[in-house]
Amino acid sequence: MRGDDGAARIPLTLPSPTRGEGEPRRARVFNRANIRQGVLTVRRLVLLAGVVLLAALAQAEAAERGAQPPPARFESGYERPTVENPEPRADAFDYVDVAVLAVALALASWLALGVRSRAWIFVVMLGALVYFGFWRGGCVCPIGGIQNVALALGDSTYAIPLAVLAFFLLPLVAALFFGRTFCGAVCPLGAVQDVVLVRPVKVPAWLEHALGLLAYVYLGAAVLFAATGSAFVICRYDPFVSIFRLVPIFHAESLMDAVRGSMTMLILGASFLVIGLFVGRPYCRYLCPYGALLRLFSRASRWHVAITPDECIECRLCEDACPFGAIRKPAPPPTGPRTAGKGRLAALVVALPILVGLGVWLGTRAGPAMAQMHDTVRLADRVRLEQEGKVEGTTNASDAFYTTRRPAEELYREAAGIVGDFVWGGGALGAWVGLVLGAKLIHLSVRRTRTDYEPDRATCLACGRCFAYCPKEQARRAKKNTQEDG
């Protein structure tokens, strides 16, 4: 392998400026005791998840049998017609999905941290794509579960289904222990983008950081719209659900009639896949709101994947292995005066509350406009225009309101309360955006010292691509194969 200057890169151990010549180099992410402890933990989780899966399957089968009443008997020779529509899915099968998710998470964590096999991670990823994507139609998923949790927090009358809550929490808990193994092998949205990646290009660092902020903005907006009962925008604008549901669409009498309502989202999903031919997982890296949560949780993970199983020899062979820009290069300690950069950091810390305050101001002003996402606010505006004679005719929604014989003033008061909620919620959204922007600037201004090539805990997807590039990993596999052959 050659560098940008054309010189060959040879895997040699280079002296570190922070260690003596004879001092051994240690892996910063893992040591052997942590690896053994992590592998044992994941194995226990795999066994536990398998037991849960078997129990859920047995419960679902029993529930399905119990939900079907015995066929009625007729003495007049009546023949029961063939049912064209499928029977409703038993609720117990939702817990089967939860058990499958738990098994997949445990298996993906074990393969990434213990086995260190990209090939087997890819197999699990394909299985998750088939099951959670094409078989289950992309629903239910942890990404959409954000909205259910937000609605449950904003509306005391809404009871979130336990299966949805489990789907939301399990990948976050796994990220606290093992990093983003859900993204690497279990998420169907990430899998469908991963399989089309053929010629990845490197995104400039400044653009990577800027685009990465969009996911946090999307997360805040989705929480606001869901908590106010306005819309589930994550599900409405999911770019891949229409692709996952193409198979049942082909059973329709007219393909165009079946996809007409989803054509826009099909085009959006196809656009992401075309971009994904060259940019690794664009939706996951720059828009996924659940990915924004996983970044925060993965930073505090107990264990995490490492490029090398033992020690980094700084061969630079892994430098271009990651198509997601998640490998951090060694960074020597600063050589200038210790006060260098502290002024900029202090200025950014002072600017943080200013950014938050500016976000609050902008968010509150945008609140009434965002309130138009709510059906009640739009209905109130329409009824007011009709009663004032500013529009001609009525709509289906206004006709339905008139049949209720509710006073228009009552509708106006309800809409005004919702607009007030959006003013407060818009301020919270603006504060969130300002906080994220300020925290990002502060994070980039802090200089960190690294002696080895390391995966970034927040952005690493635990896909395992970097394993095969490491000479130490190759030596480990060769030694293992030799022992097995002997």
C-alpha cells in the first residue's frame, strides 16, 4: 500500500514521543482481561436472548391458537367462504420481534468484540435486513420508537406498547456496553445502505462535522412534533420503508396504483441508495435521529471494538479501511505554549449560552409556523376563514366539524392552546440546537493526544471492516488457524 506521496508504507513499530524506546506499547481501548470479560458477557447475553426467543415463540404460538375460536357449525349445509384477507397478527408475535432483536444484538456484539469477524457480521446484517426490513416491512423499529416515547411523555392518555418501548431501549442499552453494534449489523436501514456501497469516497472532515449536526436537529424536531401529537415525521419521511414494502406492492392489481402514494418516498429512498454507492451510509451518518442518540450512549460504552487485538504498530494500513470516517489518527501532544488555544476555548464556552439564547428566540418565533403541522390548528384556521367569508366552499375536515355542532370558539381556544405549546416547544427545540452547535464547536477546539489509530467511539458503527487491515489481526488469525490445524 502506498501513501499520497507514492512512498510504500511498511508496517514498522515507530517510537512514540510520549514513551521511552524500550517501553512496550499498550492498546488503549482493550487489554486481554477486558476482552475475555467482554466476550464472556456477550456469550451470556446470547444464551439469555436465545431462551427469551424460544419462550416468546411458544407464547406467540399459544396466543395465536387461543385467539382463533372454533369454527361455527351449521346444519343447513352452509359452506364457509374462503377468507381473502389475512388474519390479524397476534400481539404475542411483537414480543417475538423483541426477542429476535435481543438475539441479534447479542450476536452482533459477540462477533464484533469477541470473534472479530467482518464476514459473520455481514451475515447477521443480511439476516436483519431480510427479517426486520423486507419481512416486517421496517416496522416496528427503534428509530420510529423515538416518536412513541415522545408522545407518551407529552400525552398522559397515551400508553406506549411494551414491545415498542423494548425496541427503543434495547439498542441504547447495548450501546452503553458494546458500542453501536446495532448500527453495524442489526439495523435494516443501515444494512440496505451497506450492501450497495461499492466505491466509497472520503468526505472532508469539515463537511462530515457539519452534516453530522443535522441528525440532532432532526431528532429535536421529531420529538417536538410527536410530543404535541402533530405528526410522526420519522415514519412519514422514512426513505427506506417504501423499498422494504415493495414485495407486497407487487401483489396489487396495479403497480402504479399501489405505489402512487409512496412514489415520493421511493424516489427519496432510491436517491439515498444512489448516494450510498459512493458515500457510506449517508442517512445513518447525517440524518438518522436514533443514530444521534446512539452516538451519545456509545461514547460511554463499557467495551468497544478495537482495530487491533493486541497493540498498534502504526503501520497506517487501516487508515483508509473505514468508509465512514470513524478512525482517528495518532495526534502528538502540542509543542507550543500551554496557553495556546485556551483563549479560543474560553470564547466558545462564553458563546455557548449566547447560542442557546439565540436558539430560544428563533424557536419561539417559529412556533406558530410549526404549529401548522397539527390538524386542529389547520382546521381552526380553515373554519375561521370560512366563517369570515374569506374562502369559498368547505372542506371534508370543516364539514366533519360542523356535524359535531361544537362552537367554533371552543375550537379556536383548543387551537390557541396548541399554538402556545408550540411556542414553548419551539423555544426548547431552539435551545437544543444551540446547545448542540456550541458543544460541537467546543469539542472540536479541544486538542487531544492519541498515540495509536483508534475508532471513534461515537461514530464507529462496529462493522468490522478495519479488522482485516491490521497485521496484528492477520497474525492472530494465522496463529489460530495453525492451532486448529494442529
